[in-house]
Amino acid sequence: MSTTLRIALASLALACAASARAQTTLYASRPASNVPPQSLSEGVDYEGSHWTTFNKGYRGFRYSQLDEINRANIGAVRELCRFDSGETLAFRSGPVVYDGTLFFTTARSTYAIDANSCALRWKHEWQPLGPENGRSNNGATIAEGRVFRGTNDGYLIALDAVTGRLLWQTAAADPNLGEYAVAAPLSANGQVYIGKAGGDSGIRGQMMAFSAVDGHKLWGFDTVPQVGQPGAETWTNPLSLAHGGGGTWTSYSLVPFANLLLIPVGNPGPDYNKAVRPGRNLYTNSLVALDATTGALRWSYQLLGPEDRDWDTSVVSSYTDWDGRRVVAVAGKDGVLHVVDQNTGKPLFKLPVVPQVNTTGDIPPAPGLWFCPVAAVQWNGPAYSPMTNLVYVGAIDWCARAIQGPTPVFTLRQPYLGWANGYGTRDPIELAGGWITAVDSHTGMARWRWHSSKPLLAGVTATAGQLVFTADLEGRLVAIDATSGVQLRMIRTGAPNGGGVISYRAGGHQRLAVASGYTHPVYQAAGGSATIVVFGL
């Protein structure tokens, strides 16, 4: 058999497999309820009872209107209950809450628990249908009676919010190509949004919308353009488009009145080597604004060009500041907060939130280059308080040495990297720390900074009680004065924290919940399983 024929048959087999995976499997057409309705979802950013998306509401500014817990009584807050899943993993799920039920995810399982007592209501365990390309999950979203989440073998699934019954499953990504669906989805107006992850494995990214009712695909936007599409000309070596990365692996934001979907797009491929992909490499390392109904491009803002330090764009939120200016805050692993105009994507200001060392210039061969930061802002994004008009950004302060290696060769489902020392040689963990920086949303000036003795991975949430909450790898919930940055309280959670920190109302009172139990060798974090810990007065 000729080589040409073998290639043709292999391509046909892959196409047939992709076609088979594209079929949606239906188990039930209707959930047991239709709540929360679209009208409530649009207002979640401005109320305190619910937290329905990874970053609370569509706009993603992680702010709770509740003030029962405040600066005066934070000393009386205590643990009320906990739910231990028994699963040990890099637990970074962003919990969501609606009407007294809290939902969270692990790599394969989805849980619903009582948001006041932590009693289990249901559990659904996904049985993979293909190879898994990840070992964690960033969370779920709830809309109109359905809980949506992605899987590490590339599926998007819908569960009945009341019973946990599987309603439908649809192939959103092909795990045989190194793709998977780890991001926390977003759902609005009958559509569910999720993108392909796997940028470090040389995938070709795409953001997609699916029907919330039955899971069929509605549209896709190529985050690495096809030849002939706008943006393809920024990859001046056309061959580099085939494995150009551009995964989306965190979560998204939506501006309902503008019908604007905001997408943080990650690194180009090959990661850590820009020589083989000259040009700007759109739309990687970018904030991309799409029409939420059609997926058409409105505008894009590239945080940095064809870099070689794995500085994904990872988080985004939209808000209107005190002066009525509608803006979008976006950040990533480069450790810089960028604020742009919501209507045009035009940059307004940017501010480093961790020290910047050797951030420009090529990575040389051995002995390489020491640079900072490495992986500054991860999957948990900024919080915005309309009370203080401040944006609160959590980030990791850590440095690493990079050594340029030979030109990488693409291998299916393997890391597609350009450094001789893999993902880099990080400084000893004892030298790493974290920061929360409070930034004036209009001027871009830092108001205060709070330092963590270890890398800061967990969510940051602001409340009307003039408090900012986060959690640390020492196993503590942290309460900070929102206006001064003074640390007011630390409360034990029992294990390292890398997931969401949220606030909601349950049992008639304000509650705080922490996704605790983060296990990861890079951060030397261990000692607990994936657990939701609930606090209150």
C-alpha cells in the first residue's frame, strides 16, 4: 500500500470517528424544572442569593450584594458544615448555587448538595467514552433546570438540576487529537458556550455554542483561523496553523444587553517556541469578543504577541465603573491586568500585579534565562466591587528558568513544547508567594496589595460587607478589608485551597463556601480530598 493511500485512509478514519462523535445522545428531552429562568440569570451579578456561573453571573465580576457578614462581625464567622467527596485531585472547581442547592464538579463527578447543611442531594459520575486528556475540571453552570459541564474526554453534558439524571451528551472536542472540555461553560438564551482545551498539545482551538435543549452544535469560532479566514495572515508560516493551540480552558463572560460573549484565548502552539510560528498568531493570547447568537467576531484584543513563555489569557470580567464607563478586565499568566473598552476592545490601561523580570527577548539555549512571572493569574479571575470601584486581582509570584530546546516535533496527544527543560525549572516553592492587588477601575492605579506566603490559586470574591475573601494553600479562608487591604481574619479549611470562594444566601442567611482540598505536586499541595466547606455566623 502506498504512503499516499495510507495517509488518505487514516484521514478518512479520523473523519469517520469525528462524525460518529458529533452525534448527540438524548436521554430525556425535559428537565424536572425550568429554573433559574433567563430573566433571573441576567440579574445574578446584582443580587446576593444565587451564584449560577463560575464567576457568579454573566458579567463575571464576582461580587455579592450580601452584607450580613461584614467587617464588624467577621470574628464570629465559623464553619457550619462540610461535604467531603473522598476524591483526591487538583480540585479547582468553581461551585455554583441556586435556591439553596450547591453544585460542584471533580474530574468525572458532579455533585449537588444542600447549600446550608452540606447534605448530599445527588451525584452523577461520567463514564468516559474515549481517552482523557486532563485530570481536573473547572466547574459547571446552571440554567433553566439543567446543569452543564465539560469532560476530559471532550464531551459537553447536561444533567437534570433536580435529580442529576443525564439529559444529553454531545461531543464538543475530539480526545484522540488531544482536545478536551475542562472550562466551566456559560449558558444564556438557550445556548451553552464552551471551548476546546489542549493548547499545550498542539490542538487547533475553537469556541462553540450548543443548544441547551438537545445539545446540537449551533456555531463554532476558530480561535486559530483556517486559511483564508481573517487573522490567518498573522501566521506568516501557514503550516503553523495546523497545530496553533488557542485553547480556552477557564470560563467566559457575557454582556446581555450588548449580546457580547467575551472569550479568554490561551497560548499558541508550539508552546515555548515562537520561531516556528512567526507573526502575531491571532487569536491566541487574546480577549475575543463574539456575537453571542451567531459567533461572529466583534473585536479582539491581543494581550501580547507570539510569546514563548506560556502566558495564556485566562480570565475576563465586564463591569461599568463609577463614571459610567463600560469596560472589560482581562488578565493571564503574564501577571498584568489589562482593561479595555467594552464596545471596541481599545486598551484603556494595564497594570502589572506581580514583579516583571526578563519578560521580553528570546529564550536562549543553556543555561537559559531566568524570568518572572511564571503562571501568574490562573483559572480564578478578578473581582469587581461597585461599592469601592476597585478591581481585586489574585496572582502567583513565582519565577522560573527556561532553556530553549530543539525545534519541537508534533506528536499526537503529547506536549508540544519548545523548552529543553519541559515546562521550565521553577524556583524552590519556598521562594514563591502570591498577591491580591486592589486597582482603581478608572485610573488603573493600585490602591493596596495583600501578600500571601504561598502561591495564590483560589478565587477572590468581594462583598457588600466591605470584605474581600480568598483562600490559600496553607488551608485557610482569608478575609481582607476591601478598602484598606488589612487582613482581618484567617479561618481553617483543613486542606490547601485552589478552587472557588463564593457567597450566597441559604437558610435565610449569608453563607461562604470554599472548594478546598487541592492536591498538586508542582505546588507541593497535599493533605485533603475535594471538599466543600461552608461558613457563616
